[in-house]
Amino acid sequence: MHPFKRDEILILLGAGASSDAGIPHSAKMIQEVESLIKEARDWACFKDLYNYVRSSIYHSEGIRGRFGNDVNYNIERLVNTLNEIAKKREHTLYPFVGAWDPTLAEVAGRDFELVVRLRNEILRRLREKWLPRKGYSASAGYLKNIIKLQQEFAHPLRVFTLNYDLCVERTCAEAVIERGFRKDTGTWDWRQFIDNVEEPNIYLYKLHGSTDWTYDKDTDDLIYFDDPDGIEDDDAAMIFGTSYKLEYRDPFLFLAYQFRQWTLETRIIVSIGYGFGDEHINKIIQQALNRDKQRLLLSISPFEDKRTEADQRADIARTIPYRNPEQIICGSFCAREFMSQHLCLGYLAQLLPAPVEPFLVVSTN
């Protein structure tokens, strides 16, 4: 008999959970963008703009005392910054800004045309090159071990993912997966997670959206397509940037609320391939650990050379931030290795702290 009750295991998948399937992580995407700007003729026009945006982000972080590898610079932050610049006069802060930086005006093109074009080229690259539409079963087969864990658990398993790809949906297709869409209309309905009569094997919460989601142009309802090719690049319901995850429309606020709710119920948060670069997610994890000193965070990600588990644990505790690193356990595994060899109740159970024995009151009468 395993020690876990219903809802006492929660899975959180970051970019590293999909990288073994050939999907580049965010930093790798940045490297490809920089290579394209240097080598591809049709990307050369973005060179000055990209250099300006990148250096501005690093300059801003430097003012806060963060330098080098401590700067959280990735594809999401780049796209988010381009989105904010592209808003121009529509931006909330526009009336309070005396003048645009003259250098930005020089590199952004007429009416900020290059800003919009660079953003759109990155989105197109993301959906056409970096996120495969097919062939998941061969490259991402290790994710099927989520099903094995659920079968061993014998309760619905709550899986939260920060990834836009379809790795879980495609590789775990034999399981019953609830994603929040009505079967009769294909539209988003949050009640699918609450009032589901037919209990699924997996509740899948895609916190940042999905490459197969979009908004109906007539009703503004969130819908999904079986074939993501039917969605224009700029219409895919995906959100970027650590400060802008919580958009004021369905489903993103609801999904964040669900993550908070279920992290307060679980005994162990199993984080696979997450680099702790999202401030909202980190805060929710911090609150969950702080609420229950017996609750654990298991972080699975390969350590860099010569780093120890203590180093990794201290880094995560500092990033979240959290003062009690004893609640954090780190495993130096890639996603494929961990899911194939260690994602089971036996492995998770042996990590749990020993139960606190009740005090025995002895009467002296």
C-alpha cells in the first residue's frame, strides 16, 4: 500500500521535459535567432533592433545587480518585450513617457514595423520549426511513463505544463486526458476540471497555452484544433513573459488558480525540466512549501559540471526565494532518464519525511 492519497502528487513540466524529444528549450531558441540574424539574408534587417533590445534587457538587469548567467533572458522575454514595444501609443504607460529613446526609433523601422515583423518571424519559427506537429510518439515516448505512474497511483493525476507543445497529448493518447474543452462544441469550459462526471486518468493544465489553441474570431471563445496547421501563427493562444502570464481572459487566470489550489493539497511537487524562470510559478511554489513544512519540491534537471545537490538546492531556494532548502530535493537526471527509470511511487515515497510520532501522555496517577 503506497502512502499517497488522492491529489497528493502533482507533476510540473518545464521546457526540459520536452527537450529530450528534440524540442529546443528557450535558451536554445535564442541561440537560433541570433544565428539567423547573423547568417540568414532575410533576417539581417533585424540585427540592429535585436542588439538594441537584448542590450537594453541586460542593462535593466544590471541596474538590479544581476549580471551574466543570473539574467533571465530567453525567447519568452524577448517576445514579450517586442510585444510591449509594438503597442507604442496603445501602451498604458505611453502618456507618462516624455519621448521614445531616439536609438529605438532608429532601429525599430517606420512606425515600429521591424518590431512587429521580428516578433511574427519568431512566432512563425516557433510553430513551424521548433514545435513539431507530428512524430511525437517516436521522440517523446518516455512521457508515456506518466500513464504508468497514474495507473500505479490509482487516482487521477494532475499534470501542469509550461510548454506549448503537444508531447503529453500525443504520447499519452491512450489515456483519458481532460484539457478543459467540451466534447460537443470544442470550446473551453473551466467546469470540465470541476464537474467532470467521467473521471479522467490525467488532468492536463497548460499554463502558458498551446500551439493548437486559438480564439474564435466571432465569439472570442477559446477553442482548439486537432490540426494546429489550421491556426495562423499570430492567432495561437500562447502567452509569453514572466510578468505577463496572467492575462485577463480565460483560461490563464483559471489555470494559475488551479495550480495554486492543488499545490496546497499535494505532498510532493514533482518538477521535471523547470528552470525556475517564472516569477508567478515560483511564488505559488514558495507559498505551498511555506504552508506545510512536510511538503516537498522534487526538482529534476541535469546539474552543471562539478555542481552538487546542495549547490542546486541552494540556487533554487534563492531563486524562489525560500528559506528552508531542506524541503527541496534535486535529482541530476534528464527527463528521459528520470521518467523511464524513476517516475514511480516507490521512488517518490522514499523521499517523504518520516511521519511525526504523536506524543505519548503517561499518567502518573
